[in-house]
Amino acid sequence: MRIFVLLALLVSTTVFSKEWRTPDPDNLVYLHLESGIVVIELAPFMAPRHTEQFKALVREGFYNGLDFYRVIEGFVAQGGDVSEKKASAHKGKLKAEFVRPLFEGAPFSVLESPDLFAPQAGYLRGFAAGRDPEAKVEWLLHCPGTVAMARDNEADSGTTDFYITLGQAPRHLDRNMSVFGRVIYGMPLIQALPRGNPEINSGVIDDPKERGKILKAVVAGDLPKEKHLAIEVQEQESDAFKKKLAQARTMESPFFHYKGNGKLDICYHLPKSRLQP
Amino acid sequence: MRIFVLLALLVSTTVFSKEWRTPDPDNLVYLHLESGIVVIELAPFMAPRHTEQFKALVREGFYNGLDFYRVIEGFVAQGGDVSEKKASAHKGKLKAEFVRPLFEGAPFSVLESPDLFAPQAGYLRGFAAGRDPEAKVEWLLHCPGTVAMARDNEADSGTTDFYITLGQAPRHLDRNMSVFGRVIYGMPLIQALPRGNPEINSGVIDDPKERGKILKAVVAGDLPKEKHLAIEVQEQESDAFKKKLAQARTMESPFFHYKGNGKLDICYHLPKSRLQP
């Protein structure tokens, strides 16, 4: 009997402390660049309309042959159709999804309350998120690798073109843009994209030949299983992830002579991802 | 007489609002990579010993033919001599320069007080800096593009190898490392360097052929004037720079529907640099 109890404990510990999860392939988009594959994990729980339209565009082949036409060092890589002329059955203007009502049931792990910008910053379903308990809303943060829809001045004006943040977190875009995913694999390929000059034409690269190309985009779930990349993401509720955050907070390593003030920047502490070892 | 006064006013306005400064070529190092030139502005006012040794190593040709051997996405590109065997007359262990006493005479422009990590964050001689008025010390911040000397666990152990931060600001390194400069030109070339795997051998790239090379490093001031790059940096005390910060704080553009909380992240708002137009 004692052995049985011990076994049951072991199992439950294992369940709670599982460090790596395999994202749902139906929520993964593979962007094939000339330099390799970039993987985006989508966030339909936060931006269902944007996720749906993005996936429809991917399945239609809309992005195939288009490029990252506006790439600004330290800010964003924007991809899609700079001409705005490519035909599509899925180009409708999207109603903004900047924030959503507080989730019931999905764990929000608070990291800082407040951080520099949000009343609460933490983790929601593996994404860096902000939360305002008074206004009862939450949203996804602009950290490096965040994927969101570009738009005009009007809130409800996103259609097809998206950006990936690649520099210091542009947190002023939080609650202003519809974030619908994040890059979990291949960020170095985004970092290596050719840049535009931000002082000329908002950073748009004039010559299409000088732009980084999107060869094709596919939804992973549409591929046969043997073509899936074996990507795993750190589980925000795992003991391992929480332990790393606790260690970062106290800076106990002998490497650190100044031990900080106990605060953590959520955009520096994103759940990591890896190819299955 | 009225005309004279007006002229004098114009001149003084021009002096105070000069947006761009030309850094001292003796404080600039050109790193020649296979992909182009990266320019580092040195900060002898903060780390005189590290700056002096780095310049001596550059002038000796120490870095020529070495490489960026440890490059971790979202963290740092570390360059120098991974073998630790290359001979040099300037390899002495450096006494740490993590912080220094408050400057008299150099303007410190406060941006946030406190920011998430420092009692005060602001600008000091064109660099992002932290300040603790109680402890009466200041230091340079780890923002993207910061250049600092690598070291072992001991504070006074830096010698030749340096790193350039390339992801979300690793602010836990503030007051723990001797920052002696920042990249003011060519960051996209640093961003495009081949990465190591942080889970294997701390991100060191095993095969030297796969590492980004440093062809040579030179002090700009040692070159004839016609070989100087015409680089300018935004002046922290200029009206133009201060106006941009004020606009960022209020987010008055019609693009922004949520107007933020009035806070700014200093590492997102570094003085810009450019080639003279």
C-alpha cells in the first residue's frame, strides 16, 4: 500500500512537472524562407478571427512568393503583399482583437505586478501576456518573436500583412495591435533578413530582389505526420520553468556580484522551445 | 539691434538643438566582418581600463582573424580567442569597472525613475545608463548593442574577449559586467551572425568554419580622414531627441487607440545613429 501511494505521488509529480509540451499542429504555421523554416505558434484563444483569416490565407497559398518588404533593425519584419493587389478570398478587414475578457479556467501565472507597462505581466497558455484585473481584460505582449497583424490607423483594418518583432520589446504596441502568435523556431532566420532604411519610406525595401522571400507557408496540421518538425515548448506551469524563474529572481550564481532588485522582465523570460532531443 | 538679438537667439537655439554629433574617432572601433563593417563607440568615461586595453588589443591586431565563437539567439554574440592561447602584450586581468561614482559635470537625463531595474534610468554621454543617487553610483545598461568584456566568475577577470548584446535587454548583467561601448552602426550584421546551441557547451560553435569571422579591427582615429565613415549619433540633449521621447510618452498619434501608461523603456529608446546624409 505504501508503495502504491508512492507510485501515485510520482506519477502526479511527473504530470505537473512535465517541462515540455508539443503544440497542436493545427496551431502551427511553417514559413519556408530561402534560409530555412520559421515556425509560428498561433494563439486562437486570444485572436480567433485573426488566426482564422491567417490560416485561411496560408491554406490558399496567399503568402507563397511574397516577401518581408519592411524590415527595421530593432523593431519589426513585416511580410505580405506590399502591392495590396494580390487576389484572395480572405482579404476582409478584421475586427480588432487587441484585448479580451479575463479567461476563466486558463492559468495566468503572474511574473510581475506591475511590470513597467502592465498592471500584471505573466504567462497565459505559453505566451507572455498582460492583465488588468480592474478593467477585467488581458492581452498578448510585444516581446521579441511576437506575430501580429499590421493595420492602418483604424483599429479594424488588418487584412493580410503581418509583422514579427525582432528587437527590444516594442511594448507601446501592446493593446494596440491584434497579436495572434509567436515564433517558436527559426528566429535567427528572421534576424538575418535584409533591412530597410527606417528614414526612407518607413523602412520599405524598394527593390523586391533585395527582400527576404517567403517561399511558401503551410499549416503543420495539413502535412503528413512524418513531415512535422518535432518542436516542443516549455510548459509555463512546469516545475522546471518556475524554478528557472525563481533562480533568475535571486541571482544566486557566484557569477553575479550584484544581486539585482528581484524584478524580472517578462520579455527576457519567454518559455523556450526546442527540437525534441 | 533687434536683428542682432534675433540672430544671437537663432545661434543659441541652433547650438542647443543640434540633433547629431560626430563621435571622436579615437573612441570608435571598426570591426570588419565578412559581411561589412560594425562600428563600436567606446565609453572611456565609464570604463577607462577596459577601453584602454581593448584599444591596445585592437592596435596590436589581436582580434584580426578571430571570430564570434559563442552566439546565442536573443542574448549575446561573444568574440575573441576561444582557445585563450593567442599571444598578446595586453592580456592582463582587468580590474572590474561595473559602476563608477556619480559624474559631476556630465548631464544625466532621467527617462524613468525608477525603471523596472534601476532607481534612475537615463542618458549619460549618449549611452543608456542607470543611476543610484543614494549609493552615488552610475553604470551603463545592457540594451541591444551594448559592448562589454566577458569574464569568469571573479569580478576582476576580464582580459580580451567581449560580447555584444543582441536580444531583449539582459538587464541582470547591469552592475555585473564592465560595459565599455555600444554598437552605433552595423547591428544587422551582428544579428545575422551564425548561432550556437545554448544547450550545448554554453552556445559555443564547435566548428571554427561555421563561426562569423572578425577580419580585422581598427581604431578609426588611426585611419586617414578620408577612410572615416561619416557616422553621427543623436545628441541626448537635443530638442529633437527630447521631443521624440515626449511624443513616445503621450502616444498622440491617431495610430494608437490605447495611450499607454506614460512609461518608456530606455532600451527601446536609444539615441539613433546614421551615416551623414
